[in-house]
Amino acid sequence: MSPSSLISARNVHRTYTLGKKTVEVLRGIDLEIGRGERVFLCGASGAGKTTLLYTLAGLERPERGRVHIDGSDLYSLSQREQSLVRNSKMGYIFQNYYLLPELTALENVMVPGMIRSKNHRSRAVDLLDEVGLGGRIHHLPAELSGGEQQRVAIARALVNEPTMVFADEPTGNLDSRNGGEVMALLLEFSKNLGTTLVVVTHDRLLAEKGDRTLEITDGQMAGENPGLAREGD
């Protein structure tokens, strides 16, 4: 693992059993992602990109191989230690938002801090203001548009000041305008805060805005392309 790497995967394998059939989704993945890097995972449906994201993010244990996060072998840690890493170092954004429907926008953003018995109300208010929802902090998810709900999810992912954010198709349920705005917010926060960003997307135009695009085909790394951000540095 390179000293500058924050995330490292070595020979990662992951399979699923569907009825009597075993499907090998990840077939010996190797990769390294640096601190503050913005990396997009692309590939056809079923290529393994979401499974890889979840494996890097501590959400799905590989059958074989190792994932190192900030120098630690993630899956050799105890369940409690893994939970602490996820809550303190990682933020998550999903295609379907996963906001708690009975909580306001503000309360949803505060949830990750509550898990650690921390009151991040002031930071949550500031983040919601930064994503353009300063006037809607007391609205329930059902009272917000899809784009607004995803902005709440971005604020929630950042409230614990994580060193890395994992996003699975964060613009998948949004129209092109809202999707572009959401991705611009993610990239801006990553740049300003120095947060490593790992995004699964099917939109290659959006992926080009990152530092690198990693292509996944049939569970293996198929190639790597520099993004516009890297070319413009």
C-alpha cells in the first residue's frame, strides 16, 4: 500500500449465490485511491461496480482479499471497530436517499452524530445552508423534491467530517439539471474539505469531472482514464 493511499484493495473476490447458481461478482480486484482523490467507478450493469463500492466502504465483506483503510486492514477489525471506522471516517450517499421519513431535514442530517452521542446541530444547520436548503431545515422528506432530498443526504454524509465519502449512483433518480447540481456540490465539497470521493455512476459525462475513472468489466479492472479535474490541475 502506497503511503499516500487512503483506500487500498488487494485481490478482492466477492460471490453471490442465486438459487443453485454461484455468481462471481468481483474477481481479484486491485486498486489504490489517494487522499483527497475523486474517483468514479464505471461499467455496465452487473459489472460489479456497486459491489466493489460497498466492499471498499465496509458494507460487504469479501470472500477473499484485503481492504485497507488509512493503513488498517478493515475486515480484520472487530464489528465494533468496523462500525467506528464507518461512522467516524466514512460518509454514504445512495441513489434512493434513505432519509428517515419521520424526521425533518435537520434531524436527518444530525443522525450520524447522534450515533456517537454528539450534537452536531450547528454544523448540520450550516451544511444545509451550504447545499441551498437553509430555509427548509424543518421540512420532512415527503415535503422535499428528489433533488432536495439528495442535498440533505449530502449534508448528512458530511456532518461527521469524514475523510472519505462513498456515493452509489447519487444522481440516478434525478433529472439532468438536478443531477448535475448534486454532482457539482459533491465535487466542490470534496475539493474544499480535502475529502476522498468514490462514486459509482453510469453517466460517463459526470465521471469525467473527477480525477480518475476506473472501468470495471465482469468483476475485473478493465482500465483507467484521467478525469477533467486531473487534466486541469
